[in-house]
Amino acid sequence: MEGLNLGAGMVFALLMAGCAPKSDVPPVRNVPPPLSIYGSTATIEIAPVLVAAGNRGVAEVTVRNGGIADLVGAAGADLATHAETQALRYSVDHPDIRIILTVTEGRYRIVARRSAGIRALGDLKGKRIATLTSTSAGYFLAKMLGTAGLCLGDVVPVRVSPLEEMPAALARGDVDAVAVWEPHAGTAALALGPDSVEFPGDGVYRERFNLNTRAASLSDPVKRKAIVRFVREIVDVSAAIGHDAAEARALAAESAGFSPAAVARAWPTLAFPAALPADLPDVLSEEEHWLAGQEGRAPRSRAELNSLIDPSVLAEALALEPPISAVRH
């Protein structure tokens, strides 16, 4: 009888559970898979990614310091930010790298010491210039020197590490000029004061700080959906930054360890298009020839370079409705 009573009780409980209001049953949520992003957290350019990563409505996003090397290495990143130079460099051995969005565009400048006898770009010949020759800064310097009929072989590139030491090295006279991204160039100009002479790269070069992934990630429907949603979030964030940049600037300063004043000075040199600029194929083609010469290899064809750009992700992101950046943590 006890077994019979127990069975009846279980049946009754099950019947009651079946009669429970549907609102008491937790809904099954379509939670996107987490995304792992590696990018230089010591840059201001990454600001829109930092803001987007903190918003609800997207996958759980983890942003770590790094770059494209983590996209193709053991870290197995889903996404990586980097200037276009590194996408070109790494895609030689990893042709499945894809550029899916230009997050930020940055204007560079050369800052030099007047007391070193520098008044014009041609005066840089034979001078010691702090830069990173294998990066966008090195390409920028080469482009700028080219406007004066010079090349990298006509100057003495000096690697100063960490980058934060470049302004002090310039002020001490260890180097005669710096060619690097912001806010380091601006800080160098501030350190020199009236002894500073600047050569802006407007019309010569602008950095394309891109969001990159791999073809394998885009071929995974579940992973692709999360990536598309995150790209849409960056698009929405970038539009909001145009109206109120306070959060983005604060996150960039905190992430990189820059002072708010340094970020504020550098901010006007940046643009946040969240798009794929029409001239990106031209930039990749021109830069590829320079890199190929540096690396002693044949440059890739225009068709090969065009395959590195995948506009389909942005197109799908822009088609998402409604915008998903309305709710914040």
C-alpha cells in the first residue's frame, strides 16, 4: 500500500506540474557562443571594441592584449584587431585571414627636434628616428620620407621600448625624431615644447585599424552569427561615439594606462568609420609591394589581396534589426 500511495503521489505531482502556468517555466534562451578577441589594449584605436564588448545583446566577449598573432597561434582567437600592415604580413602564411571591418582610422605625424637641425623632411637624412619598422609606423615613415626623395635606408631607425619612453628619448637627444602613433607622438611634441617641429601625414597615410578573423570561423554558422552581432554592436557604438565619446575615451585611458589628458589630445586624430573604406584594396596593394620588398618575396596579386577582405559580415550586420546596442551593463 505504501508503494501504491507513493506512486499516486508522484502521479499527482506530475499532473500538478503539467498544470503550472507557462510563465513559471524559464524560457530557453538562444545564447550565442562566447567570443575571444585579442587586440592591443595599449592603443586608443581599440576604444569602440572595448565599449562594444561591455554591452548586452552580444555574446560574452573577452578582450585580451595581443593581435593577429593570436588569431593564427595557439590562443585560437575568434577575432583580432590590428593595423592593416599586420594582416598583410601574417596572411602570407595564413591566407585564410579576413579583414571584416575598419574600426578606426588614425592620422600619424613625425615629431622632430629643431635643435637637431631639422626644419624640413629632407633634413631627416642621416638622423636617428624612433619607430617600429615592421609596423604601420614604419610604413608611415617610409611614405613620408618618399615625399622628400628619401627612403628608410637614408635614416637610422631606432627601436625604443617601451613606446612610452619615446618622448623622453627625444627630449634627451637620444633620437632626433619619432614616427609613431598617438598619443606617443603628441606626448613627444609636448615634451619638446618650442623645440618641436612636426610633419603631419595628412594625405600621405592614415592607419586602418581593422577587425580580423579567419575563414574557418566565418564558415561556422553559430560562430558567424555571434561575430555578425558583435560587428553590428561596433557599428552602433561608433555612431554613438560621434555624439558622446566620454565612455570610449575613459575605457581607452584605463585599458592602456594613458592619462585622460593624453587621450583627449590624441582623440581628434582618430576617426571611427566602422566600415570598409572604398580605398582599402588600393592601400593593401600599395603596402603589399613595400612589405614584399622588405621581406624579400614577390608581391601578391591584386586578386589575392582582395580575397583578404570579406564585406559579407558587415552587410549582414547592417541588415540586423533592431539595433542591439540599446541596453548596457
